[in-house]
Amino acid sequence: MRVDFMLEMLKGIQAVRNPFFDQLFVGITILGEEYFAIGVVCLILWCVNKKAGYRIGFAYISSWILNFSVKEIFHIPRPFALDKDIIPLRPETATGYSFPSGHTQSTASLSTAVMEGFRKKWLYIIGILLIILMAGSRMYLGVHTLLDVGCGALLGIAWIFAANMIFDYAQRTSRKAALLMIFIPMIVAMVFIQTNDYYKIAGTFTGLLLGYHLDSAYIRYEAKGPAWQRIINYLIGMGVMLAFKSLSKEVLGVSLLVDYFRYFIIGIWITVIAPMLFHKMWTKSGQQLSKGEYKAGTHM
């Protein structure tokens, strides 16, 4: 696919921009950022089904690791860097290289992981629609070409099946060391990909893997209790996490190692500290309250 054709396509889209669509597509692109994804993963892990939450979280975060690695291999500039007539909207979301689109790949990964995990018709409809809208939003904002978003979507979808095979093997055989086949290359890549975003992803992934091991060996958290309990769990868990994220940035500042540490703690909060807190909150004399107790299932 010719680069000049794809750049002209973006300029054609730019010519029909208007304030309504500007706000609409900015709103859509926000769904491809960390707050939405973390919110979804935490909702599933804390309130629906722990195994599904770990499986989806593992696939989603490792997809970001893959995305940063591919960007570093190809080094393709953003379209607005190639053609000064392209004026990007919300350019703060367009850091680093262009190919493949991180927002599109992450949305495709999260949507596919949820769709494959629960296999509900309404989730397939929402997931497919979200992938298409995310790809369109990145082109509308002028920060990615058709090649970027197309390959990002395909890579995100394909990676989920590979990541699920790795996770399911580790779960089925109790050989959790199999997860190191992604962790070790990620650590090595930190030497070469020295960006704050990559270090944040690496910190979160480290916390997720450590928390998964600790939960399997010691905590054994389950999403139990009536709906109102799980709603309270979610609100407390998200509230504390967002407060820590904001305050730690103010106190510690921003650097590669600080960002790795901050997001490592967020990963530990999600997988270890918050589940232990929830258990203590609803436990009386060391036993889970039985009144209205409900153990969430999964459809995997």
C-alpha cells in the first residue's frame, strides 16, 4: 500500500472534520487508553471471575509489550511527521512510532480477549464495533494511517490466541515458569526501549505475574459475595488505585525507574493487596460471610 495514497486519505478525512465528530472521535480514542482497560480487567478479576481476569490481563498487557517491540523494529514515523499538511488532533496520544497503532492493537486485544473468554453474542457485537471505531478514530485524528490501524487490529487479535495458549498451558500444567517466555524478553527489551510508556507496561506486567504466583500459592481469592459487595469492592479498589497513581506521580516525579516502580505497585495492588483487603472486609471469624454468597462463574 503506497504511503502517499494513505497520507492523502488522511487529508481527505481532515477536510470533513467538524466539532461534533472531533469530540466524538476523541472520546472513542480515550477508550483505547489505560484507564478504560484497567477498569475492565479489574472489574472482571475482582467482581466476575478471577481466572478470566488474569487470563485477559495477561493477554492484554503482553499485547502492549509486543506492540512496543514491533514499533521499535520498524521505526515508521507518524503521518503528520511525513506530511506537514496533516494536522493531528490530541497529539499527546501519539508519542513514539506509528506502526502498528497501539490504541487499535490494544483495543483489538482487549475486545478479543473478553469475547473469547465469555463468548456472549452481545460482547461480540460490542467488541467488533469498538475495534472498528477505534481504528477510525485514530485515522480521523490524523495520528495513524490505514496500514497502521489495519495491522494493529490484526496483530492484536492474533496475539490473544497465542497469549491464551501460553497462559492456559501454565494454568493447566501448573508450570507457571512458562510465563517467563514473555517476561524475560520484556526485561531485556527495557535496555533498548527506554520510554516511559514501555516502562509503565513492564512494571504492570511484573506486578501481574508476581501477583498471579502469590495468589495461586497463598491468597486464592475468589469473586464472591452479593452484587452490592462486589460493587463496593470495585469502587474502593479503583479509588485507591487512582489516588495512588496520582499522588505517587506528584511525590516521586517522572523517570523510567520511577514509572516502572509505580506501575509495579499498581499491579501488586490489583492482584494481591486489594483482594486481601476485600477478603478481610467481608470476613467474620475467618470465614466468608455465607449470607447471599455467590461465586462467579466463567464461560470459557
